[in-house]
Amino acid sequence: MYNFIQKFHSGWAYLALLLLLVAVVTCWLGITSKKEFTPKDRKIALLGLIATHFQLVVGLILWFISPLGKAAFGNMSNAATRLTSLEHPLINIIAIVLITIGWSRHKKAATNEAKFKAIALFYTLGLALILIRIPWHLWL
Ligand code: HEM
């Protein structure tokens, strides 16, 4: 069970990061080229949102069953275990909250530019936070 969830979280990360990146690039291009916000742009952003939410659920399960989920508790001086036990989960939850705020702001926005901006800004922030706290030493 642990092995499967760990491998799944590891593999799904490629998809989630790729979809987020595509959504970010699409929205920044939308702002700079002043184009219309189309159903295709919406779909790309929605896929990024769904992929990260799914990763959050899998990550939460993994945190409870992985030895690395609790490895740092009682001893926060080890940077590697502090990353998987605390920093990676916490920063990723904040990142996913930001991505969700971007999605809901785009829904309330009235203009094409405001829609692109809401997603571009919040998804970029979320993606940056995710990237600075990935346990790269375990992954690649
Ligand atoms: C979009 C968000 C996230 C991404 C892209 C992501 C990505 C990753 C990656 C690439 C690894 C290394 C996997 C490997 O060993 O090959 C990892 C490990 C881990 N992640 Fe996440 N993660 C995300 C969110 C979360 C969340 C929200 C939690 C917990 C609440 C979490 C808990 C963990 C744990 C505990 C590990 C260490 C697992 C182990 O090796 O036993 N992740 N994550």
C-alpha cells in the first residue's frame, strides 16, 4: 500500500506540474497578446486545478502512512526529514490554496484580462512555492 501510494504521488507530480506550467504559460500569453479568454483556456486552468487537488489528497494519505511523514517530529534538526514531514506538506497546502483562490477569482472576473491575470498570478505563485519545496533528492 505504502509503495503504491508513494510511486503514485511521485508519478502524478509530473502530470500536476506539467498541467500547472501549461496553464501559467497560457495565461501569461493571454495577457500579453490581449486575447479573448476562451473555453479552452478555462479547461487548461481547470485541469491544473484538478491535478493539484488530487495530488493534495494523495499527499495527505502518503503523509499518514509514510515513515517520512513523521520522521522529523521530535527532531527538527535534520533538514531532509524536516522537508518531507513538515515543509513540503505545509508549503504545498498553501500553494494549492493560492491556486484555488486564483481559480475562484477568475470566475468572478468580468473581463478577459482580469480572468487571465487571476489565474496567471495565483498559479505562478503556487507553482513557485511547490517547486521550492519538492524533495528533489528523493524524486530525480
Ligand atoms: C502539487 C503538490 C505536490 C507535489 C507536486 C508533490 C510532489 C512530491 C514529490 C515529487 C515527492 C518525492 C517522491 C519520490 O520519492 O519519488 C513527494 C514526496 C512526498 N510528499 Fe508530496 N507533493 C505535493 C503535495 C503534497 C502534500 C500536500 C503532502 C502532504 C500533506 C505531501 C506529502 C509528501 C510526503 C510525506 C512525501 C515523502 C514520501 C516518501 O517518500 O515516503 N505532498 N511529493
